[in-house]
Amino acid sequence: MNFLDLDELSEEDRLLREEVHRFAAEVIRPASIELDRMPATERIKPDSPFFKVMKEMKKLGFHKIMLPPDKGGIKMTPLQRYIVLEEIAWGSVGFATALGVDIIPFSCATLFGGKEVYEELVVPWLERDDWYGCWGVTEPQHGSDYLIFLREEKELVEKMGAGNVIAEKDGGKWVIRGQKSGWVSSAPIATHCGLHAQVKGGRTLADGLFAIVPLDLEGVEKGKPVEMLGMRDNPQGELFFNDVRIPEHYVIVAPGPFYAIFCDQLLCLTSCGMGAFAVGLARACFELALDYAKQRVQGGASLVKHKNIKLKLYEMFEKIETARYYVRKVMEYTCRRILELRTNDASPRHARAAQIYAKKIAFEVANNALQIFGAYGLSKDFIIEKFFRDSRAMLIEDGTVEVLSLDASDDVIENYNKDYYDVSFLKKFYEVV
Ligand SMILES: Cc1cc2nc3c(=O)[nH]c(=O)nc-3n(C[C@H](O)[C@H](O)[C@H](O)COP(=O)(O)OP(=O)(O)OC[C@H]3O[C@@H](n4cnc5c(N)ncnc54)[C@H](O)[C@@H]3O)c2cc1C
């Protein structure tokens, strides 16, 4: 692995990239190919390659990269975080997603929760290799709703109806009832869920809370893992909550005006992650296509000698390079505002653009890479076939590119001329912000 990096990486950055890349090539990618071919129910069995890789990732400390060093995190620059995420996704976007959703509940508990939940749940998660997080947002009746409730017109948000997961206060406990969608990444194997729930009696999805729910509590049930087109190396499935009782300190973000800001800012962080994953996947597709085009001879010459293939390869290169440096820049800004300064004022339109742009180019690059392979690209004997399916899934994961674009567009129209993060969009829900 050796490509010119315009950021002129330090020796430490370069060594990190080499180490993670080796792991992605030798451990992650072979396991992800094996998992892709297994039935969903087999993938979640204790002896599945999924757990072997997750445990290895924990041994290397990848789950600690978004935590502050004084809270058990690994000291890293935003560029180093980006490098880790791009390399893991180069191996498999499914495993990159599994790592991302493992981190979400526990890093949110660290950044926004109290001392008690940190000691009780985050410390063991940092030390153990058999606790895994997932992120329960979308519901049978609320997929895109969970993205657009933030900036959409109040009247429309009210029409979205009640959430499918409701939290009700009962003395010193919260009781959770309802169901999350079948697309919750890692849900079939997760031990803890970072859960979004609407408060009982709430008018809109903005009347919600974010809690961390151990999935071994009485009343939790899991659906069967789903057979998906892409991202098959990360198990997905439903979560059911039948009067599940959690202590008050497991509620990380309580109902109130900060909940919507929290959702918006968390989506800024996940958008940077998704951007890095998409660049990693695009690069993996490009490298496969480049190698193949150098070897395959047609029309009396190797494919790289044909002008249409040359142009395709150049355009793939251009897209990946521009996406990489934009996502890196946004990640640097977003991490500084949320993880370091803790000002929670990262820019939603910039973060959404990083995710949207990188996901779009990943799909275009995967599509062109497959075209370069010709019919071989459609065969399961070539990994480009898997990568193409994964790139398709990315256009929907963490919000469809269309709905993310609409949300970003509202932020652009409202806030383009402001040099700060404007929370006035909350005024439609709350009298005082
Ligand atoms: C690989 C993968 C991993 C995922 N991981 C998770 C996870 O870890 N946790 C989790 O909670 N969810 C997860 N999801 C779910 C994902 O967030 C949703 O699938 C996504 O937000 C879209 O919701 P939906 O599928 O219900 O589609 P819908 O919201 O029903 O949308 C259907 C179509 O209508 C369009 N549309 C919908 N509403 C509007 C609107 N208001 N305006 C304009 N167009 C609209 C959409 O763009 C889309 O094309 C994952 C999905 C995938 C594919």
C-alpha cells in the first residue's frame, strides 16, 4: 500500500495507516468475504468470523478512537481517526459500520452522560471484548422522518404521528415500549443499544430522549437477522422493547431542547464516519479495477491502453481524491467542535455534504469499476461484485442521499450567511431556546 498523500503524513500517521491497512487486508477483508456468503442466521453464531474480527479490533483499541484520552480514549488527531476509518472500510464497510455503531452508545454516554453511567457501562465496555453497541433510530413507520424532523415545517412534523418506541417515566425508572426497524446494524449481536425514543404524550419526534439500554434486560426481544443485498457482513435486525425498565441515569440526553441539537450533532459525527467509509470503499473498488485493467488483454492490448478505460480510471481517481480531502477537513472541524471543545456547534450542512458526496462517488466508482471488469464483475468469484452491492446499500444507510440532501439544503438556505451553528430551528418546538 503506497499512494501519495497530499496531507504529507507524519511518520506516526504513516505507520498507523500501514498497520491498520495490513489488518484490513489480512483479517477484515477475508472474514467479510466469508460472512457475505453465509446465511444470516449463521453469521451471528458464536463461532462466526464476525466475532473473531470484532474481538481483534477491540484488542487493537479501535473502539476507543472517539473517546477523550482522559476518559479511556486513545489520543488521536482527527486526521488519524479518519485514517483508521478509511482503512477499515477499505477492508469492509460492514465491519466499519459495526465499529461505528459499537462506538455510538458508549461515546455518547461518555460525552453527555453522568459519572454513574460511565462507571457502570462505559468502563466495562472499554475493557471487555464481548460487549457490542448498536444504534436504534429508525422504526417501522419512521425511517427518513428521523432525519427530517429537525428542520422540517412544524405542521408536517406533527403529521408524522407517534414514534414506534415510547418512553414513560415511572418513579425512578423509565419504561420503554415499542419496536425499532429491521435495519438496525449489529442489533442481532449487540449487548447494548443507544436508543432514540419518543416521550409518552410527546407531540413530535423532537419530544424524545436518548438512552443506553442493555439488551439482556427483561422485555427485550430481537428479530431474526435480515438477508440484505449489501453490507451482509454486518448483521441487521429488529429490536422489540416490551415494558423494559431502565434506571434514570441510563438516559443520556433527557427530554428537552438539547435533544434535537444532540440528534443534529450526532448526525454530524456519523456523517464524517460515513464519508470516510465511502472513500475507503471507493478506493478499494478503484484499486481492484486498476490492477485488473493492467492485466486483462482485449482488442490486442491491455485494457489500460483503451481510451474509454483510461478516462474511467482517471475520473474514479479524481472523485476519490476530492472526496478524501473534503471529508478529512469536515471531520477535523466536527471533531474539534464536538469532541474537543465540546461546543456542539459543528456545521450540519458541511457534515451532510461530506457524507452525501462521498456516498455518491463510492457508488459511481463501484459501478465504473464493475464495468471495467466486464462480465467477470458480475461473478461472485470477483470481490468487486460484493463491493458494488455494498456501495448500493450505502446510498440508504444513515439516511438516504436524497433526504440527507433535503435536510442539508434547508440548513444552507437558512444559515449560509451565518458563521455559527444556528439552533433557532428549535423554536418551532420550544418556546425558549
Ligand atoms: C446498510 C444499512 C444500515 C443501517 N443501519 C441502521 C442503524 O444502525 N440504525 C438504524 O436505526 N437504522 C439503520 N438503517 C436504516 C436507515 O437509516 C434507513 O433505511 C434510512 O434512513 C431510510 O429510511 P427507510 O428505509 O425507512 O426509507 P423511507 O424513509 O421509507 O424512504 C423511502 C424513500 O422515500 C424517500 N423519502 C422518504 N421520506 C421523504 C421525504 N420526507 N421527502 C423526500 N423523500 C422522502 C427516501 O429518500 C427513499 O427513497 C440502516 C440502513 C441500511 C441500508
